[in-house]
Amino acid sequence: MEKITMADVAKAAGVSKSTVSQYLNKRFEYMGEKTKLKIEEAIEKLGYQPNYLARSLKQKRTSMVGIIVANSIHYFSMEVIHAIEDFCQKHDLHAIVCNADDDPDKEKKYIEMLRGKQVDGLIIFPTGQNNDLYESMMRNGYPVVFMDRKVENLDVFSVLTDNEASTYKAIKQFIEKGHQNIAFAVQLLSISPRRDRLEGYKKALKDAGLQVDPNLIIESSLAEMKSKLEKLFSSENKPTALFAANDRIFLIVMEFLKEKGIKLGKDLEFVVFDNIPFAHLLESPLSFIVQPAAEMGEKAAELLFEQINKEEIEPVKLVFPSRMVRGDQ
């Protein structure tokens, strides 16, 4: 089957090739509605597909960006990606999403692969284990924004939430309600949000004059989390309040509490740091610290877009405040 060209579209619409090119690039300033309609009808009738590769070579841009998410299972990550894709769609950019599974080697391969495909820039949920690569991109002026996690010892564009401050407020509320045995459950402390949330927990206890009891802190893989909870709730020093550091911990804790017949609001008060899509359907009296995922994703995309368009902006660290909500509200 013979390939339909821009010249074929121009002939069918009765206009010049440059007019078709202007239409495809959405430069409508001096184009009448009748001309646009004729070109649109010709494209549809002929089944013309623009040659994006040729266009990218001419413009020295691919109009593609890469998103390397640390773990696509988290609902927060999905919300952020959705906001980034919405921004890209409005600005004629195509987004390629890769899931690194919190694996630094996988992250490195995706960075190299996407740059090899000449994507115009990257938004990365960093593992934090490829600092030399991050530094190289920044030094060479390659457009990149880091999302959700800190990049240590480098001056980078980053979009974060106030992990430590929001956790501090939640623990302070527990203390004000009279709780002293407050447990904290977190996955292995390999990334900055988990470390910052733990720091907020410890700081709130210390500021209230309470001892930080290491027996009330569960730092564990997901596979071992339930057995650690079993040990904690079998001890004499049972917690009356518990803070879960993310959505995956929340699911394990909820399953454990159901198995043990522990009642929320009666036996235990519970706060989760993460975006839970079905929180409003829960009747249990628990609270969630919700991150402004859509705003964070849109801002990350905006920062990347400004870099791609060679705007003179300095690296910036933007910290968005999270908010506490009740699951039954």
C-alpha cells in the first residue's frame, strides 16, 4: 500500500504543503475555518499519519518525555502519572512510563534507554542509588525533574511533600488524645520519604517529653510485616495508636487487625500516610495523610516543560503540604 504524504493531503485539500504543515503544528493564527476543515477532511479521507520521526529530526525534538516511576503499585504514583500525562497531552508531548520496581539497576537501564530514544526530558521517582548518573544529567543541562524522593547532595529540580512535618502533626494529635504507646510501621528505610516520616515520629515524641521505644518501631519487608505485628501486639507494652507509613503497610495492618479481632476506635487508633482511593468508603474511624498528587504531578511536568523550552530557571526544591482527612468523611 502506497504511503500517503503531506503533498497528497495538500493536493486533496487544495492548499499548499506549508499550510498543511502549519495545520499539523497547530499554527492557526492566519488560517481560516474553511481551510482547517478542508485539511481535516482530506486527512480523514486519505488516512494520513504524520511522520513524527521526520518532524523530530527537523525540530531537533521528539516531543516525548519519560516517566520512571519507582513502584507503579502505589496509588499516589498512579495519580501523579495521570496528572503528568494530562499536562503532556495539553502541550503535544507524548509520555513513556517505565516502572523501576525500586531497583537501581533497572532505573539506570531505563534512564539510558529513554535517553537513547532521544526523549526530551525525564521525570524520575529516584531510587537514590544512581547519583553519579543524576549529576551527569544535571551537569549536561539535560531536562530532568525528581519526584517524591530527595536526591541527596545535588542541586536538582524536585517536587516533594512535607513527609516529616505531616507525620509530626499526626503523632502530636495522638499524644494530645492521651496516647503514649504509639507504634510506627514502615518498610525498609531505603528511600527518603520513609526516613523523613520516621524522623517526624521520633521528633514528635521527643518534643512531648516521651521516650522513643525501639520496640514500638517496626521496620520490615512486606513479607515479614505481619509476623512483626504479631510480636508487637503480643507484648505487654501493646500500642494504643499506630502510624502506617504507606498504603501497602496499611493493607497488611488492616488484614492483621481483622484476623486478631482488634477494633479500630476502641482498641486502636490508626493513621495512614498515603493516598487511598477507597478511603471514603471505610466505616472504620481511621485517618489518612493525603498528598496533593495531582498538583505535584502537574508542577513536575511544568518544570520539565520549562527546561525543555530552554527557559532560564534555576534548580528548585518545591515542597507541597499534605493534609489529614478522616476515612469516613
